[in-house]
Amino acid sequence: MQNTTNTNEQYQYGERQIEAMPKKEMTLYNGQLAGYISSFLGVFSFLAVLCFLFPTYLTTQTLREVYNPDFLKIMLQVGMWASILFAVICIVIERRRKLAIVGVLYTSWAHLLGGYSINYEQATDDVFSFGFDWLILAFIISAIICITLEKTFPKYKEQVVLRPKWKLDMVYFSVNHLLITGFMLVGNWGCHQFSWAINEDFQAQIRTIPVILQFLIIFMCADFILYWSHRVFHIYPKLWKFHAVHHSTEHMDWLAGSRSHMVHSVFERSLIMLLLFLLGADKTVVDTYIIFAATQAVLIHLNSDLPVGWLRFILVTPQFHHWHHASDQPAIDTNFAAHTVLFDRLFGTYHMPIKYWPKKYGTTKPLPQTYIGQFLYPFKD
């Protein structure tokens, strides 16, 4: 629930103005791109070696079940050598020593701990662990795919990858992925409090339905639940303060979707876990929905005008969700759905002028601009 100052009649749509940041621009012709690749690969190589050393406490059980240690060692070797190579390129092209030094230092520490020759320790299941492996995989895959899409189909060409407050959103990205096991434990605990509501005959009937229909049932039920839970967080001031953290970003891109207060993240994920728990659909269908939902949640925040065509009138797309993040007065408290536009149309909260995108993002009332400040913000009067 945001404060509004203008009326719809007074509002004039227009183009968003992006401040040019040439010093932050990363291209193949400057050393900054090579420097960041080197530093990230160095850090991730170091974290990967720690995962080999302490898999019980630093890797997720679900991913451990599908790992091939020999293949992972090859990828670690490639990452470590690539970090050194890009560090050299960074120094040669632009002599940006700080980024290169970070990459070399972390790669060296990874090597001292055993590097790609390290033995894989046997992990113990059912122990709380941090998702270092999930953080590494999610970041590399997301960065490659999403930045490629943003550069191929940009909405705001002037917006650089290292836009203002990207480091804050990187903290959110890291925390959300490192604590994935904790979120799942809380969600599982919440689900089991509703074990009394399970109807085995109903679940058996669900599993007899063709998998495509099972997916559609989960898809639409989840969208309905997410629509109303999202809207509730906008309606009630105390709940809005938690959700306002997500809205505080003023630059939309693939990292912006990670900015979410921990309380809100746990609540929303637990709701969906409860839905999946009670429906009891086929595991393959559940896994497919989780992958689809996670992918869509990232894509709708992209700084990208994806060529989705007529799908924009059915599914939640970047343009639709960007309007939800807008501080443009006509768009405030609209577009709550996560998957389709159906429920926003049914309940009168749909807003998407096809020819326009928002002029401004963020909350009408500024929030603290640090992770700790934003974490504490909802608890203050």
C-alpha cells in the first residue's frame, strides 16, 4: 500500500529517463568485463572447493543426489584456469588490478585447499546445510541466460549491468540461495501441521489425471493463492512494510527479483509448498511447476522487452510485472498475479497500457538502502 499524490486523470504516460553511466559499461573491449568474470569465477572456485571439503554442511541434499563428482572437478578446473586467464586479460587491456587481484587470490586459495584434485567427502543427509552449490549454479546459469536476454532484447539500452544498488541485490541473491535448505525446513514443518487435511482418495484421483491437466491445476491454484497473498501484503500497512522491501528497487533487471524480505519469502514459499503438499500431484509434475515458476519469477523482472507477442495477454510478462513495480500513480496496487493475468482481470486490478512502460520504479516512501536496514525496517514503528 503506497501513498499516492496524483489522480489518474492528471497522469501523463511517457518515456523513462536513464542516466548514462559510461564508466560502468562492460564490453568486450574494456578490462572491466574480464575483471568481473575473473573475480566471480575465483570466488566461486573457492566456494566449490569448500563444498567438496564440507558437503554435509555446504551443499543441498537434493542436488547431491544428481552430482557427478568427476564432471564437477572438470568444471572446477575450467573455472579456476578461466579466472586466471581473465585476470591477465583484465590487466593487459585496462590494468584494473583490483578486480584481477580478487580473482587470482580466491583461485590461489582454492588451489591451496586442494583445487580440482581434491577428494569428494561423503555427505550425511538430513542435516541443515547452506546452499553454496545452489548459489554457484543458480548465479552462473541465471547470469549467462538473463544478461544475454537483456542485451539481445533490451528495454532500456542505457541501463548498465552494474546499475545502482546491484551489490545490495547481489546480497539478497546470495542470502536467498544460501538459506534454501532453511526455507524448505520451515515450509516442510508448516506443511506437516496440516497433515490432518490430507485426503488420500482425493490425491489418488489427482494422480490419475493426465500430467498436463495436473500441471494446469497446480498452475492455476498457485496463481490464485499468490494473487491474493500478494494483494493482502499490499492492503495491510504492517504487511506492506515487509513487501515494500521488494518494491524498493528503482532499477529492474534479473537481480531485482531477488530483493525480498526474508519473512515475506518464507511465507510465500510455504504457501506454495502447502498447496503442493495437499494436492499430492505426481512428482514430475510438481518438479516441472517449480522449475517453471522459478524461471518465470526471474524473467518477469528482466530489463527486457521480450518478443512474447500474444502471450502478453495471457501470461505475466516483463511489461506486465514492471507496471506492478511502478511508482506511476495509475499502476500502484495493480498486477498482483504471478503466472497469468486472469485474476487481475477478474478482480479489477489489471493495468497494462500496451504502448507504454513505467517512467519510475520504487516505493513512494524511500526505504533504507542496506540489507540490515531493510531487514529491520518492517519491525520499526
